[in-house]
Amino acid sequence: KKDNPELKRAKELNIPIFSYPEYIYEQSKRKKRIVIGGSHGKTSITAMILHVLKNLNIDCDFMVGAQLEGFDTMVRLTNNAKIIILEGDEYLSSPIDKRPKFHLYKPHIAVLSGIAWDHINVFPNLDIYIDQFRIFKNMVKETLIYCSEDKELNQLTKEKTKCKLISYATPIHTIENGVTSINNTKLLIFGSHNLKNLNAARLVCNEIGISNSVFYQQIATFKGASNRLELVKSKAKSAIYKDFAHSPSKLKATSSAMKKQFANRKLVACMELHTFSSLNKEFLKQYKGSMDEPDTAIIYFNPKSIVHKQLKSITKEQIYSAFNRNDLIVFSDSQKLEKYLQSINWKNQNLLMMSSGD
């Protein structure tokens, strides 16, 4: 925080102070910077690119927002790597640097996966939020890869742009016996949002000289990033998945993916209201219809989190009204929620747990 004693003393001593995105830029000035931005899918796209590069023994530096299988750290900075892959978060850089993180990276190649209003505590309305992506778009030096299925991005890319534009969408795919295939390649991941992410990663890899055929060969072994539609446990007729989903668009995408992939099973979806935005009674209205697809929809919130975040309290009635689903189940006690889940007969039913908390 601003009153951190080490920070105050560093200022007194005139020691150079960097936010971490500023520091990463300073360490990568001589590298080709590839920045993955967007309201959703950033971690997954970054993880896919890193998976392919690692398999091909292509040296690169990186910064990613989740622990990845086969990687010891979430950040790597070296003198030798010629490229760096960065997850570009739009949240503020630090308590004393109010610029969005991805404004500091100055990318050569960039991805924008979509724009869905988030971080209401920092960006009070959609227009201000979109403007952060406009600024980012105008910083791209060479190529911007963007999702053409996103309404806001389609508008944004119609504006004057200095860099080359490449669009992507959900690729043609098949689902057979619970396995998704694309381009005759069986995948370990599923869901249209994951397939869009895969397309974005493929186009980035193309830009650094990796062919489609090589990309598909390597992406076949990608299991997904931690907490991103991650399989916890499966049996013959049931499975548990967990996902970082917390915004309205993410709830829709993840629930839809589960329903489509397991068409013969019912879906019990449980979501925790945890972020500043989701616990804000004004932002709650954005969740209307976002939990319509699951057969059973559950919302959990912890009143202590609201106090900790210094927000105004919300009621179960406000949650019912916001989600606009008559049979919504709401818990504010985690032990009662756990007891309820344990009472369910899980034959031909899947469980999806969605939270940016624990």
C-alpha cells in the first residue's frame, strides 16, 4: 500500500522504484514482446503458446498468471532469450502507479481476446474500461490478433490502427465420446472459449515462424492452465471441474462448454461471488442470465469477504433478483454448501466449481 514503510523509505533515499510490469518492461527492452490481453482467456492463451514453445525447445522468457505443468516458475527473465510472452492484465500496476499493467509492455505482437466490463472498483463504467483497450491497441508495433466474435473488439478495430490486424473466431471442430477434435487432432481441452484461445495461440505461433501442422501436433498434449476448466476428478458417469470464472461472460462460457461436452449429463454449477465487482450490489445486475444454462445453479458468498473488502453488505434477495433465476440456490455458509453437495446423487451429473477465490 501507499503507506508501506519500505516504500516510504525508498522514496526518502531516492532509490529507483518500479512497479512489477514496469520492471519487466525494463528487463525486456531488447526482446520481441508478445502480450496477451483481454478480459478473459489471457492465462490460457499464454499457457498454450508456452506449451508449444517448450515442446519445440524454443527459448523464451515469460510471465503468466497461473502455475503451468512443466514450468517451475510463473516468471522467467534471462539475458539470452530473444522473445518474451507476457500475460497483459488491465488492472492497475501498483498503489503508486495507476496505469493498467498492459499499458507498460509496448508489444510488438499482441492478442485481444475480448472485452467484458470488469474491475468496477477501478473502471466505473464500460466506456472507461473499453478506453484502456483502445490505448493498448494503439501501442502495438507490428501485429494485433483479435477475436472477431467480440462486439466491442469489432468496433475498436474499425478505428484507425497503425499495426497489422488478424482476426480469429471459434474454429470448426467435432465432439465425439466426450473428446473434442480440431484439424484431425484430438484435444485434451474443450469448450468454444478454449478453442478460440487455441486459435489465438496458433496465430501468435504463426507470427514467430511455427506452422499450423507443427502447432496442432504440439497442442494435442496441452492439458490446460491451473484452475482453468481443470479436471479435479472423474469417474465413469460423473466429473468435477474447477474454473477461475467469476465475471458474467465467463460463467456463461464455462457452463456452456460443460453442457456441450457432456450432453448426456446434468450440470450442477456452483459459483462464488468473491471479486470487488461481483460483491458490488450495482455490478450484481450484470449477472442476469449468466447462470441459466446449468440444471442446478448455486451461488455462494462469504459475508466476511464483504467486510474485508470494505464494501456495503448484500442480501440473498439481491442475489436472487440479480441472477433472475427462480430456482437459484444461495449459500452464505460454506459448511452448509458442502453438506448440500455431498447429499446429491452424482450419477450422470457433473459438478462445476467457479471462483477466483478458494
